[in-house]
Amino acid sequence: MRRLEEHPFGAFRRRLRYGDCMAFDAYDDYEQSERVQKWLRQNGLSIVVGVVIGLIAIFAYQQWRNHRAGHELAAAALYQQLQSVIDTGNTTASDLFIQQLMNDYAETPYAMFAVSDRARRQVEAKQFDKALESLSWAEQHAPSPELKALVELRIAHVQLAKGDAQNALAALDRMPADSYAIDGEELRGDALVKLGRRDDARKAYEAAVKAMGPHAQAGNEVQLKIDDLAVAGKQGA
């Protein structure tokens, strides 16, 4: 029997076999093309709308970022002017700048800084209640947890200077445990001493020393407070 390749109809059969495959491939390509075109006809408008919305969103975001950057720069410039006025001692002009920052730039850190500057001036004048009002505004408008904790630390300082150790502790309790640990724990110890809670005060001072790390200087101020508590304890025994 002759091999298929030598048969007179062999070539024809091969052409038929491979030709059918090529025909099916061509049909598949055509069918896929038709499906794609049909899908585009059905969904083309949705695609265009989606692209347009995406472009608008990108443009709006860029505009928002540019506006925010410009807003921050304006607040920074105003705060710089405030510093120049503060140096002159003109409290009336200073208060006008601060009020403008509070009204127009309350969400920026510069408004918080400005109000905190006013609180420091009020503390120096022994106007503790006014200073606490200023710092309360700063606490509510602090743009980050770190800055909010800093304001709460200042509130605790003012409360303690006012003689209100309990509210000083309350302000410290609002701070995250890992923020300003050295100053916060030392201040906590001072407040606890005023409340007569010497053991708790010692623990707070020790936490402050521990937060200083291995490079804490011997005989630092907090360690001296710990030593004073020890002496007072012996005298009271």
C-alpha cells in the first residue's frame, strides 16, 4: 500500500485538512472582531463617559492640591508677618493677625501656632484662664495627632501653673502614651506631688528618666526630684 504522501489524493487531503484549520482560524478571528465591535457599540458611550469622569477627577484633584498649597503658603506668609509684629510688642496688631489666621486658615498649622503664641503671652501676663481658652481652640484645630499632643502638654503646664493639678493630669491623659514622654511624665510627677501622691509621682519621674534612654545625664533635674521624694519619705517615716 502506498504511503499517504505518495497517494495521488495525499496532497489534496493535506490541503483540505490544514485548509479547514486555517478557515476555522479565520472564522474565529472574524467572530472575535464582530464581538468586539458589537461590545464597543453597546458600551462605547459608557467608556467615553468613564474616561471623561476620570479626567475631570484628575483635574479637580490637581486643582485642589494647587489650591491647598497656595492656601498653606498664604497662611505661612501671614504667620511670618505676625512674628515680625510680635517682636515689636504691638499686641493689638498681633491679635488682628491671629484672628485672621483663625478665621481664614483654621485648618492650617499656622493658625494653631499663632493661637499658641497668644497663649504664651497670656501666661506671661498671668492670664491663665484666657491662655486655656486659646489652647482649647488650638487643641480642637490641631491638624495632626503630634501637634494636638503638644498643645495638650502646654495645657497641662498652664493648669499646673494655675494650681489645678487634677486638670493638668486630665490634659496629660488625653495625650498618646508615646508622645513627649520625658516632658509629659515629668509634668505628671509634678502634678502628682501637688496632689500628695508621692509614690505615683516617683513612678512618673522614673518613667521620664527611662524615656531619656541610656544617655541620660547623671544628676539630671528629674533624678533630683526622685531624690527629693526619697529624702522626704525618710523624713516623714
